[in-house]
Amino acid sequence: MEKIVLSEQEVKHIKIILERLTSQYTSVEDVEFLNNVNTEAHELPKRLRAFINNFKLLEPSSGICLISGYPISDSKIGKTPSHWKDRPETSPTLEEEILFMLLGSLLGEAIGWSTQQAGHIVHNICPIKGHENEQIGSSSEQPLWWHNEDAFHPYRGDYIGLMCLRNPDQVPTTVGAIEKGQLQRELVQTLFEERFTIHPDESHLEKHKFSLNTLPTNCEQFLESAYNRINNMNINPQKLPLLYGDFESPYIRIDPYYMDDLENDKEAANALNQLVKVIEGNLINLVLQPGDFCFIDNYKAVHGRKSFKANFDGKDRWLKRINITRDLRKSRSIRPTVTSRVLF
Ligand SMILES: NC(=[NH2+])NCCC[C@H](N)C(=O)O
Ligand SMILES: O=C(O)CCC(=O)C(=O)O
Ligand SMILES: [Fe+2]
């Protein structure tokens, strides 16, 4: 894993930037902020920018980088929300969210999904009462099976960012990637072929829909077609490869929990099994601490989470999540405007 710990000097430098930006913007989802975030990020300490640039450019096989050392005041951030939709008018974590978005902008553009967390760009990851045993981020008592984020979708993010605000029980996030040479050539060949199906995970299904005011007005039609598309991908998922890119150091697209068994294609079934075993063997536990900013290369690494017992007392584990694409243009056909960050 690539790691950087912010120095005292760097934290001071960042605080000065954040002081200015928190007085200028009231939400990181403001159009103004989103249009300016890349420019503002030029002001971040050079060592930090270089660290993230290297991660982007060199694509280290770990597929993960961690920026730590930013102090979080546990009292200032307030209670862990009881649902992702509990969002005060002005976020108590505005300062932290701005830094999160600045860091993320060095990798690409943050995007949201109209079918997930009501189109918000910055997600709350917190345990929700009633979701304990689901296979979504708001579960707790079940391990969250490792996956690529939004693996089913052609416009899934290149990176997923996780910012930790609170993790009192030291619950590990799991992260895994494939090392060079771990898969035999014939397996790689099979995994490069369009023989696998991945369904949308349940966080995108209509049962988790909440109409909030985040989406532009008059978007009902768009939203309906977005759910139609998700439904179609669920009923009739396209066959796709699980590995792509370079044969020696492939990119990966997988979410075993939401995949079909391959009864009629034993060779593909075997290749999938082998791939799952290799990744499983490489999984590491990453216990995020408050003030940790972690970016996972969604083409190189999978991630999940161990199970835990939530108390629903306002002190539970609390992360923020963003999805980042390197190329906003490729999703233009499902974004209402050229600058819109929400994919329908
Ligand atoms: N294998 C899985 N559980 N995949 C789904 C991951 C959770 C999903 N990204 C969410 O936001 O809730
Ligand atoms: O809670 C975590 O550490 C990861 C959550 C996650 O992967 C998800 O919600 O998709
Ligand atoms: Fe995830």
C-alpha cells in the first residue's frame, strides 16, 4: 500500500486553504464548488500532490493509497447519522468533505448515481437499523463481500475514495488485488473473454429509492429511465470479461456475490473460482482511523468490510465515500448536462 502521513506543516498549510473554502462554499455538492475544485486543489502541498499523481500514473499493484494525519475533532463532527439520508442543511463535516474532494480531484472527477443515495456525490457509509444483514454498505452484522465498486456498470468509477470520520470498534475494510504472475495464462485468457455476468448490487435498486431534493427538478423522467436501465441490467445482464487491459497486469471487474453461477460454462466457472481464490488469499485488513483518506483503484483492487455490531447510538462507525472517474465524457449520454456529475 502507498502511504503518506501529513506533517504538522502540511496540516497547517491545508487548514489555511480550508478556512478560505469553508467560508466560500456551503456544500461540496454546489455547482460552483464542483466547477472549481480541480483548480483549488493546485494549492495543496506539493509533496501530497506528487504522491497522488504517482499513484494515478504508476498504478501500483496494491491498488490503494492512504493519506493520514489530518486531525478530526470527534465532538465537532457531531453524531453518526442513523441513515445516509440524514443530512443537516450545512454539513458538520464540510471542512473534511472539502479536503476529501480536493484530494479526489487530483485523480479525476467525482460522480454520483441517480439510483444510489438519492443522487448525492458524497455518500454516508454508516450502519442502518434494519439493514444489518443486507449486502450493501449500510449493513453491519454481515461481512460485506469484496467487490469492485459498481462493477456491473460500464461507467463505474476508476477510483473509490473512503474518508474515515469514526471507527470506534476498529472494523477493518478489506482490500485485495492480483499480483503479477499469480494467474496462469490459460486462466487469464478465459477471464478476458465475455463469459461472465454481474448484476447491479442492491444499493441501486428501486427499493432503496428516496426522493430528496438533490436531483435537478424535472428529472423524474430521467430517473425513471435510470431505474429501467438498472432493471434491465438486473434481468438480462450482458456477458462481460472479468479481466481487461494488459494481459500481464490486468484490470479487474468483479463482484462475486452478485454474479450468476456458470453451470453451462465449466471452463469459465473454474476460471472465476481460481480468480476468487487468488484475490481471497491476497486480502488485507485495513482499519481506517479518523482522518484517514483512502483511495482505492477500482480497476486494480477490490474492497469489502468485516462484520460488526452496531449500537445505533450516534457513535457508530462513519465513513464518507466518493466515486471518481478519470473521464467524465464517457458517461455523457446518461448525464443531463455537460457539467452534471450525476449519472442516470
Ligand atoms: N458485494 C457487494 N456487497 N456489493 C455491493 C457493495 C455495496 C454498495 N456499493 C453500496 O453502496 O452499498
Ligand atoms: O465500509 C467499508 O469499509 C466499505 C464499504 C463499501 O465498500 C461499500 O459500501 O460499497
Ligand atoms: Fe464498496
